[in-house]
Amino acid sequence: MLILVGERRTGKTSALLRLETYAPAHLLPVYVDCQSFGVIEGMSALLHDIAWFIADALAVREYEIDVPELDEWDNDPAHFFQRQFLPAVYEILPEETTLILVFDEFEAFENLVNDGILPQTFFPFLRHLMQHGRGLSFVFAGTHRLEEMSTDYWSVLFNIALYQQVGYLDEAAARALIGQPVAPHIIYDDLAIDKILRVTAGHPYFLQLVCYTLINRANQHETGYITISDVNLALKDMLRLGEVHFAYLWQQSTSYERALLTAVAHLHDHEVPFQPAEILQSLEQYNVYLDPVEALTSLNSLVERGIMRELVEEGASSYVLRIGLVGLWTAQNKSLAQLHQDDPLLVGG
């Protein structure tokens, strides 16, 4: 069992969808979007849907399998899936084939159980399949580590899971992604690439957003050379095009995280590290008071989410905004006065 964990828009789904192209022939990936479940309640409906995902994956390789009607699963859906449907699948596949059930947005399972759409026995059944299912492997992709989920449900999977963090691209990969697809028709100036790396930090979605904007502008102006001036001029378009994701990051932030992001955006140079005490003192000038311990917890949460970066020197921590575009969007759309409206508890000494 492999778990891919990463923030939204970091490329998890794209990687999963490319497994069919890059996996060895004896591995048969079955991509399952967990957000598609829940239209009909119960284990029988869920396993019936998974059976159809398997049938579709088989059809791509020109294997055909009949999926029994839903009412045939009602009596004992777990037994029917494991003892009848899966053996029928293996019977038509080469003997060495392994099915990889790839569950994207796996957090949806917890919501389905909490909402009563699935029984809690679903999780022990998953573990049983992982331990005893012949020719089965599992990949889960989501935004949370399992230990952050409800332990009542997910603890049954803890000791059999391997983790892989899906993060940002390193500098070499980011430079290649920026320049190689359009070379030699369009060339980026070195300063332009440096600026792109500063405002995106190698975040895959923001890199895509920046390059999309710049290539469109280059085509409109019929130029084959992109400079740092072009990047600066395109920043407004980038913020507009990425509005939905910027708003999502903001909505997923706590009131303390929002206050810290707003302070950094308005009161500090985005690229200069700051001490936590500095940011708290800056906010106090605007009658916004944060508990130092909770503020530090919030800063570390922003680090875990890839929005901030922690720098440690001689045992002391300082912080810097990692994704420049987030700071630019916050400065453009949020104000210190708005913090008072959003959370009055932040106001006052």
C-alpha cells in the first residue's frame, strides 16, 4: 500500500493518470476517483462502482469482463467482490498481472462513513483485501497524512502503509519545465526564469499558470524572447487566472494563518526572512493581537502546507514567504482592516 500525500494542484492526479502509460506491462492500474462515490448508499453500490472502474481499465487493454447488475451484490457485497468478481477478472488476465487500485481523493471515504453512506466495516475490509487479496496492490492519494484522519477509521491501515510526499519541483526540474517545451521558438532570459522561480517556488500549478500567461503574451506580441519585464507585466494576469486556487488557499487557512499572511503581504518584504516576534509587533500596531504560541503553531502549519519556509540559524527560526504569488494576491485582495471584520477575537489587547 502506497500513500501519495500533497497539497492540491501539486500534480498527484496527473501522475496517477499517467501510470497506465509508464507502468510495466504486468501492472494494471485502475484509477478510481473517490469523489464519484456516494450517489447510492451502501457497500454494494461502492463495490459495484469499483467493479466498473476495473472493467473500464480492462477494456483499455482489450479485455472484457461482465459486471453483474447491482441487485446481485446486495446479499453480501464484500464476499461477492472478493470471491466472485475478482476471480473472474484474474481468469482473463495473464497469470503474473497485478491490479493496482488507485484511489484519488481518498479522504472522501471518511466523509462517506461519517455521513452514513458507508458502514465503518469498509475500512477493515480494505485492510483484509490488502493483506489477503491475490494480485492486488493499492495506491491512495490525498492531501492529508493518515494520522491526521479519524484514527477510528484509518488506524487499521497505519502499519501497512508506505508514504511518498508529493511536493514542489526542484530548481533543475522547474527550469526544464519552463524552457524545454517551447525551445527553440521561445527563449527565457535568465533573470526571467529566476523571477518565475521566486514567485512560484517550483509549485507545479503556479509554474503552469505563469508559463501559460507568458506564452500567450509572447504569441500576442509575436516575440520569441521573454524578459523579467515581461514577467513583471504579466503578474496581474497571473493573479486573475489563479483566483480560484488563491481563494481556496485562503479559505483553508485559520484566522491566525490569515492574519500572518496579511501581515507579511502588507508589512514586510516578501523575500526577506522575519522573526515571529517581528510580525506580531507589526500587527499590534494595527490593534491585532496574536497569542505567540498559537502564532508559532500557525507559522509551522503554513510551512507544512508549503506556503512559508522556515530557516534555522544557530538554533533560531525565522520565516519567509515561499510562494511569492500568494503574497501578491493577499496584498491585492486582503487588508489588515478586513481581519477585524473576519475575526473580532483578534482585536484588542
